[in-house]
Amino acid sequence: MPSKSLSLTDASAIIVGSMIGSGIFLAPALIAQIVLDSQLGPGTFISIWIVGGFLTLCGALSYGELAAALPRTGGQYVFLKETYSPLWALLYGWTQFAVIQSGFIAAVALAFANYLGIFIPVISQQNAVLDLAGIRISAVQLAAIGLIVLLTILNARGLREGTLLQNSFTAAKVLALLALVAAGIFSGKGSIAHAQPLLPATLNAAMLGAIAVAMSKALFAYDSWNVVTFVAEQTREPHRTLPRALLAGTLTTTVLYTLTAFVYLYILPIEQAAAVPGQRIAASVAEVLFGGAGVMMISGAILLSTAGCVNGLILSGPWLYHAMARDGLFFRGAAQLDPVHQIPTGSLNRQMIWSILLVLTGSLGTRGNQLYSDLLTFTSFASLLFNALTITGLFILRRNQPELPRPYRVPFYPLTPLLYLTTALFFLVFIAYGDPRNTGIGIGLILLGLPLYWLWRRDKS
């Protein structure tokens, strides 16, 4: 097992770097389109980001208690195994591999490739590098695959090397967002009127469904705040560091996202925000603020941001699969550590291969911008479902294991976890109502874990 090399700064950078990827640069255009089509009122666009951040913060504070009490490699997988059973832990770990972690890697890598097309125009959805017998691979998909392979190779060199790369990516993306926010606010080129009205005058079931689907896009941008728990045993003083990192990383990201969403709508009316080409809303705002040079600058920053997000996910995910394999609940080779670099290369390579397949296949048949949107919905639904189960486990552990050492306790218990659960359940119901197809895909992939559980348990015995 590698030494405890991750500091509070490293852990926070993993959270911020994994959260801030493509979501805040591309998902807002999707949200703007939903808000516009559903006649929710332009200000709802900003409210969605505020509510999403608050929900995420409640979840992160609740996870801090679990991480401090159970600081083991695998994080959420360990929490579910301790609270429920190995079956629920396996279903989560399998879903993380098949849908959430790999799905996020695929979606953000696609976003990276889309923005790379600004610098290299040949990289576009319309340019097919292969179009034969019904199989079509675009230049964007090829570029996304190249990023996944490159970052996997770099992370295979060691945890310290991957972390240093992550810290650099995180610093660059935070500075880029702060520069965009400051330029937008002080430019004098926007209008507060773009955010009026703040809320729709009435709400019906269709509107609630639209809000939930829009929230699924925002929650995609906010997700991955929990991945740092996967490397708990590689963190210095994890019982203290992890709760602090969860709070610092999530709060930092929430403030940045809210300010950025405000600047988007301050500069662009909702109609323009919804119609930006290729969902490149940040580039469109930068063009208004700085002209053509601004587009290139912000696009370069977004490349660093999306690459950093993919790096954080690639860095953390294999440790979860490593923990599962140690318990006999994943492919056997995933349990092995590289003898030189002390990295679970078997898990790392499996994650790379599956992420590439998701890039190639999309969400079971869709392509282009719809591929990205669909990945956002079914990964967000699956992630939110298991987050809700995990935080329910916080109540169960307090009742069943009151003697368990808890160096950190969630503030305002039970209100904080209850707020998360209530809001999460609302959005789970209405995400399913608003987008049953992709919700069904997410549920179907979760259920595939059932026969795998039986198979791996049989092999173990």
C-alpha cells in the first residue's frame, strides 16, 4: 500500500478539480434550453445552480462524518457495505464503474474534445474518421479517447505524480473562472434584467419535471465531490483531513459555479444562452467580453479544466475497484498493485477500456450533442440514487453502532442529512418523470450488478 501522501490541499484539489470540468462550461446551455422551452422564467436558471450547490453541500457535510468514522480505501463502497450489506456495496461499485465514474470520464472527455475543435477545426462531430457499415466514429470521439489514454498512462506512474498534475489543473481552472467572473461583472456589457423573473408564476407537473431534468445537468457539474473518499487510506490523518476537504472543496465549487452562472445570464439573455453553438456558452460569453482573443483564452482554460476533471476521476476511481476486488467483488486482477509505483493498474486499465467504450457507443445509440446530454442524465440519476442511500446509512449507523468513533459529526444533525434526502428524493422522482428513457438506462445498468454479485461471490467461495 502506498504511503499516506495526500495532504489537505491535495484532497481539496482532487474534489475541486474533479467537480469543475465540463459541466459549468457546457451544461448551462442545456439548462437554459430547458428553462426557455418550459417557460420557467430566466431567473430559474440561476436558482437551479444555487439549489444544486446547497444540496451538494448538505451531502458533503454528511459524508464527512462517514469518512471520518470509516477512513478506508473505497470510501462510499465501504460506507454501504458497513451500513447495509456487500450486495448494496457491490451494486454501488459496479454502477460507479459502469455508469457514474466511467460515464463522467467519457462525458467530460467529449467536452474536452469539443473545445479542442476551436483550436483544431478538423476535430468536430461532423468530421467522421470512420463511417463504415453503420459504424461511425467522429474526430471528437477520437480526441476524447486520446485524452483518456494519455491521462491513464500518466497516472500509472504513481499517486504522487497524478496528484501533482491534479493540483496544477485545479489551480489553472479556478483562476480561469475567477477571471471570467470578474471580467463579466465589471464589463458593463450585461443586464440584471436578463435574470427576470426569478421564478415562474405557476408550477405544474410538467414544469417540475423540466426543473428536475435541468437539475440533473447541474448535479452532473456538482458531482464527483465524494471521489476523494476512495483514497482515504492514502490521505494523511484521514479522520480530520477528509471532512475538511469535503467542506472546503464543495463550498469553493458552489461559490464559483453560482457566480459563473450569474455572469452567463448577465451577459447573454436566456434565448442566446440556449442557442449557443456546440453548447459552448463560456466561449460565447468570452467573445462578448474580449472579442476573438477571449474565445481562444477561455477555450484554452476550459481545455485545462476538462482535462483536470478527467484526471481527477481517473486518479481516484481505480482505488474503489481495488477495494472491491480485495473483497472478491470485482475482477480479480483489479486487486493487484503495481510493485514499483504502488498503483492498482489492473483497475486503472479496466476503467480506461470501459470509458473508451462509452465514448464510442454513447448512450445506446445517440450521437453528437445529444450523447453528452444523455450521459449527464443517466449518470446523475444513478449517482444521486446511491448518494441518497449512503446518507440514509448515516442514520442507520448512528442507531446500530453508537459506539463507533466519530471524530467529526455532521453539523445540525439530523436537519442537514434530511434536507439532502428530501431534495434528492424529489429530484429522483421528477428526473424519472422528465426523462424516463435515460433514467431507465441507469436503472438497467445498476441491475446488471445482480448476476455479477452472484458470479463473484460464487468464485470467492
